[in-house]
Amino acid sequence: MTIGAFADRGADLQLVGIEKRFPGFTAIENLNLTIPAGSFFALLGPSGCGKTTTLRLVAGLEEPTGGRILIGGADVTNQKSFQRPVNTVFQSYALFPHMTVLENVAFGLRRRKIGDPVAKAHEALLLVELDHLAHRRPQQLSGGQQQRVALARAIVNRPALLLLDEPLGALDLKLRRQMQLELKTIQEEVGLTFLHVTHDQEEAMTMADIIAVMNKGRIEQMGEPQQLYELPKTAFVANFLGQSNLFTGPVVSTTGTAIAVDVSGQKIVVPLERAHRVSGAVTIGVRPEKLTLHDVAPTYSDGRNVLGPGRVIDVSFSGVSTQYLVAVPGIGTLVVFAQNMAFGPAAHVGAEVWLSWNVNHGFGLDDDPTDAPRFEADLDTKTIAQQRRSSLITEFEEA
Amino acid sequence: MKLSLGKWLLPVYSGLALLFLMIPIGYTFVYSFNDSLKSNITWRGFTFDKWLNVCNVQNGAVCQAFGNSLFIGAVATVAATTLGTMIAIAIVRYRFKFRSQTSLLLFLPMATPEVVLGAGLAAQFLSLGVPKDMLTIILAHTMFCISFVVVTVKARVASLDPALEEAGRDLYGSAWQVFARITFPLLLPGILAAALLSFALSFDDFIITNFNSGAVTTFPKYIYISAARGIPAEANVLASAVFILALVVVVTVQVSGAAKARRLAKLS
Amino acid sequence: MAFAAFSSTAPSATAAPSTDPVARRRSPVALFLLLPGILYLVLFFLTPLVSLLLTSFQSPREFGDIGQFDYAFRWQNYVEVVTTYWPHIVRSFSYALAATFFALLISYPLAYFIGVKARKWPLLQSLMLVLVIAPFFISFLLRTLAWKQLFSDESFVVQSLKALSLLGPEAHVTGTAFSVIFGLTYNFIPFMTLPLYTTLERLDVRYLEAGNDLYASPFQVFRKITIPLSMPGIVAGTLLTFIPAAGDYINASRDFLGGTGTQMMGNVIEANFLVLQNYPSAAALSIILMTVILVIVSIYVKRSGTEELL
């Protein structure tokens, strides 16, 4: 693939054994990742997890300490940024303030000496519905408009791979939702490979075909959004992608289809195909919206797990649903999301309640519970310090 | 009563302070219209003569000195701005050894009294046997302007979002294209400010010039030499003209800047 | 004009991200950018200081002419200049100190008004700022001469003072310590005001409101909040005034505002170098001046806790 020609379709991206060390600390360790051509791929993680560094490595703005980067099968590890068939939508948009919108969009085309850059730039601006503002300066546009110009400036080059660095972070909620849909539509229209870096799990789930959850320079889990949500592999994923109630205990019996775990004397059943570990001490969990509140002890049945009695310690109303915090002695505090099907809460603070859920909704993690603390993700002081440091470094890189 | 006094005290004080700053400027300007003879000390009546025939006094010695100052200022400005801008970019953007030593070397010329800078250079030229002329003045002026350029441009480089240059590289710009089309145009206001500052410093410098000028006369040196026997009103004319020109430039920049800001505010 | 940029030393030095080395890269380009300018400064700033130091130890050539010296280690030069010129040395630093003090006294309220109170009226703010830097546009020497003439014995000012008996009939204004300090104060007010303005302009008024809210009187708010927050400006301004004032010789010169009894180190250095051709004495005095200033500056900067200023 040469720089002088447009990519006719998106290309796949392969990262092989990527390692990136900054003076005094390691940002990425042995990262292996394949992004299929034409997909919308989201790299999701907290700030400082190495996702921005990964993106910068792919863009060629940072050199890996080790490993190889392949785009469409071609090794680009040693290519400079301006030689790669990759374009980036920057977090701050990085629109050139001394050029008009049109000049911004035509910049890449002119550098590559592609014919008729002005007409092509207008086309790209039409795609993002901003052609009428082509002669404005970027600073005369609103945040959402600037974002779309940044997108037009990148996709006009028909890169094999488009990188999006938290491009929606600066927009307000409503505009963000709208842009999410627009981005998705444009991606389907132009058929490019999108690599989207974000810390917003909702954004990632709405837009991406595949999500990789990244933590501390490693990929924790990768898969389709629904699969990640329904079957998280680690405590980190279970809590970073939505919320989870997690329990730890030994496996006490195994049948052909399920395992039973003893959690502080109460037996909880998880289907075998939803459990990553099937013997010894395991961590299992269930999503808060899968729980049902009962004000009398439900009759035990095969199809449901029951916990209780517990006491409601907090009720907070959020419109669509109500969140209950229920303290169950010996187990801890559980979160329950209940749809507001009727007026008024189903239980008041102080009420005695039982919790139940369909056995098929539980999941078992791959983590070894001895080093995965129960409710907290994994934020010990050392981790926080490390994340703080790497987030600072990311800031410096971006500043 | 006490309240209104407190309210007015600061504005009145500030107004008086500014008035105080203006007194000698006004004096110089007014005396450029003095129908004076050789020295320009007592008021002898109003005339436009000195403005119309600036270069006719003393065979144009004032204008000669003025021209020298313009020439020296221009050359020193170009040299200092080039060297200083390069250093400023390196300091903000790159890692290198001897960083703190470099900062010290850039800070010291600003912390050294001019008389020491002047005497030091003069001592060096003396021991090397270099004759003092226009060149030695330019060399001296370039030296003390560099640090000021670095400080001015550095602030601009630091406020330049590196993502803009990265975007340039990402959009297929080679290193040179990124510099010429993005970095340089964006740094230009800072570079121009630094150049103006250099020119002003060089144009008005007397102390360092006095040590390194030999027989060459600059505008400030002309005034210093003439001070004992009286300065002709033509010097006031030239100084006032420079003052008015500079004032017009600054006010234009300020007003156009304010208008631009208003236009932007209206659009968004 | 662009002097405002100089006063930005402080903020640019405190912009933390850009000073963190992690964000910067190593590259041969850095050398290419740095070398010409650094080399220039080494050649025309550093080596002159060395040759000044060498000159300061020179001894007169035997049977030589005036102005002919040989390299030696004649440390007595220093003893001689100190014993001969100690009044000038004391005068230089005390005049500079007084001028710095008065310039601060005049500039702080002015800078506070422009930077804080005038925020509501941007046009007034920029107009006042233009007036502060206006003196830079007109020759330093002419401004000083204007004061000389305004304070001359025949001037309206002096005549009026004498008529009101505020000044004795035989008294002069020019040629006194007063007029020299006055001139120094006047000339360096813009250098003091601009850095003060840049820090005060950034001062978040909400801090002052928070101070008021927490039961501080206006004076206490000023002393406990405004002053500490404007410290970088105060340090930059006082240094920008003190250093050139200590080395100045225009104001103290007999042809300007000074007299025989007001000569400062600058005057002596000039006379020894350019008139008497007594280079070693001029060099020794220069070295003393520079050393004392550097010592004062480093102590001052350390004590006021604004080291990042450098």
C-alpha cells in the first residue's frame, strides 16, 4: 500500500508482542491484538491503562520498545507517522487554528499530492454535514462541529485504519449520543476499520463490534459487547463494564451442567458453561438488574438462587430504575437495580428482604479469588499510584 | 464618606501614577516644537521647523546616528531572533544533557548589569585586538537580545499544543512540511513579539553600546555626548516620531485584536 | 510592548507539564537547534566574563604607556578599588534598594488596578497597559534629561518650591541623592509594573471572595492572599528593577540627574574603562558588582521560595 493512493477498503491491524517502556515505568507489556478489517473496534479502559499509548504506537507517534505492528499484513513498525496509511481523530481535535475548515480537511490530500483536493474536501465535509461552514476558522465552530471537522479531515484520506482517541470526551451527553450514532453510520458507510479508544463503557458498548478491555498495559478480555457484559472473565471487567455483585467461595458440588458454590453457608448455582473455573475457590457474580427483591422468603426452587434475609440500607431513585443497597449478613452489600414498574419503591430502607435470580444469569470468573478482592475492583494503593503516574504521563503526552 | 474615599483612592492613585509616567514624554514631545538654537533647554516659541528639517542640523549628525541605530537594531534583531527561537524550541521540545547549565547560561545575561556586559565584551575585544566599530556593536546587541527572545518565544512554544504537530505528521506531512506549515505559522506571533522586543532593546541601548562602539555613534550615544552641551530639538523630533509610530502600531494591534475577539464572540 | 513577554518568565516556568522531561524526546535535532545560540553566548557572554576576570588581576606594564597592562595575579587591584571606591559601592546598592522600594510602592497599586479592578473594562485595561509601556518607546536618555530640565534651578518646579520656602534659596534638586533615586525609580517603574500586572491579571478573584467569606478583613485578605499569590510578580519585578538600577550610570551621571557626590559604581567603571584606561580597576569593580548582585539574587530567590523563576 502506498501513501499516494487511497485504501480501497479497511485493513486489519495486528499487534505482535508490543512492549512500551517509558523512563522508569512500563506502559504496555507483551500486547498481542488483532483487529479484523472493516470492524469498529473499541479499546476500553481506565485512564492510564495504556490504551492511548497503544493508539499512539499504531499512529506512529510513539515507537514501541519491542514487538511489531502490521497493517493489512505489511510491517509498519519502522515507518514514520506520515508514511502510515493511518489517520487519527485527536482527543483535542488538533484542528489547525491558522487554517480554514476546508484547508484543514484538504491538508492531508495536499501532502499526498492527491488530485483535486478541494473537491474531495468538500465531499468529506458534505458527509459530516458541515460544507456550509467550509470557510470558517475552527475556533468559530462549536465543539460538536469541530469534532466532525476532525473526523472529515481524517476520513477524507481514506486511511486503511482510522484511530479515534476519545473523540467524544469533550462533548455534552446529548451531543455525545448523537455523535455516537453518526460515527457508527459513517463507519458503516465508508467501510473503514475504526480503532476507538475510550474510557466510557457505554460509548464502547453502543458503537463497537468488538471491545477489548485493557487494564495495566494488558488486555483483560476481548469480545462482542454483549458477550463481555454477560460473561465477564475477570473482576476488573465485571466491574468496569457495568456493575456486578461478586461472591467468593469453594465449589462444593458439580453436576453435568452446573457447579454449586458455598458462599458463607448459602449455596449458589452457576451453569457450567458460564463458569471459567470449575473447582476449588472461585469468584462468581450476577448483574444487579438480574436480581429480584422479595419481601417474604421465596420458596426455594431449582431454577433460582436465593440469598437472604438482608436489610435494605439505601434506596435511590433514578427515573427508569431504582437502585437498592441490600446488606446480607456474612456476605456483604449487594446492589439491585429494579425497574420502576409501579409507583413507589418496592422496599423501604430498613426493610427485611430476600434476593433471587435465575441460575442461568450468574457467571463465574477466571480470576483466582485469592488475589481478587471481593467487591472492590483491584485498587490497592500501589495500583492507584501506578495508575496516577501513567495517567500523568498520558496527560503529558497529550498536552 | 469613608466608603467613597476607599472606592476612588485606587483609580485616582493609578491615574496619577500614569500621569507621572507621561510627564517626561510630554516634555520631550513639546520641546520638539521649540524654536531653539543650539541647545533645547529654554522655551523660545513654537515652530514646525525642526520637524520639517530634521536632518539639516550639524550636517545631519542626528540622522546619521539615528540611521546607525536602525541598521544595528535590524541586524541584531534578525540574528538574535533566529538564534533565540531555535533555542526556545529545543528547550521546550527536546531532552538534552546539560539542561540546567543551559538555562543558567540563558538566565545570566538578564541578571548581569549592562555595565558588566559592556565592560566584559570591551575587555575581550581589547585583549584580542579587535577594533571597535559597527560590527562589535551588533555582536554585543545580539548577545544581550538572545535571552529575551528565548524567554518570549519559549512561552509561545509551551502553549502550542503538540497534538497539532502530531496531526500534521498523521496527515502525511514530512518533518519539514510540518515545521513550515504548522509550527512556524503558529509560533509567528511569539517570534514577532520577540523581534520587536529585541529591536526596542537594541535601539534604546546605551550602556553596552558605549563600551563597544569606538567612533561609531548611535542615537542614544549621540544624546549622551550632546547632553553636556545641549541637545538639539531634532533629537526630540526623531524620538517623538519613533514614539508616535510605536504607539500607533501598538494601538492598532490592540484594537484589531479586540475587534477580532468581538467578531469571534459574535459568531459562536 | 513586548516587554510584557519578559514578565511571563514566571508563568512559563511554572507550567508543570512542559517541564517534565518524560514528555520530551532526545534527538540530534536538539543539538542543531541549541548549538549556534549557545556557542554565541559562550563566545560573547561567557568568555568576556572570563577575560574581565583576567583583566581584573592585570598589573601595569613596566615603563608602559597609560592603558598598557600585562596578565598577572595582582589581587591588590581588588583591595585598591574597594578602599578607593567603597562609597560608590555602598551608594550603588543603597540607591538601587531605595529605587526598588519606591518603584514597588508606586507600581503595586497601579498593577493591581489594571490587572484586577479594570478587568470589567477591557478597553481601559489595554489603554492603561499601553501607557505603562509607553516610556519604552521613547529614548531612556531623553526621558532622564527631561527630568533634569524639569528639576533645573530655573525650572517652574524648583522656583515654586523655593517661593513656598519648601526649598532653601541655595538648594538644588539635580545633582542630589534625591534626584538620582527619583530618576532610577521613574525609569524602572514599567519593569516593576509589567511582571506585577501579569501575575495579578491571573489572580482568581474567587480566592479573595473565599478569604472574605472566611472572616478575613480586607487588609488581611490582601496580606494573606493577594500578596502571597502575586509573589512571583513581586520577585520578577524587584529583580528587574534592582539589577539594572545597581549597574546604572545614566541617572547618576553629572550630565543627567547626578552630581559629584552621587556617583555610582557604573560611573566609576565607565570612567576607569573609557576615560582613564585603567582597565584592571574597571574590571575588578565589574566583578565585584556582578558577584554581589548574584549573591543577593540567589539569596532573595531562595528566601522568597520562587526558585522555579530561574
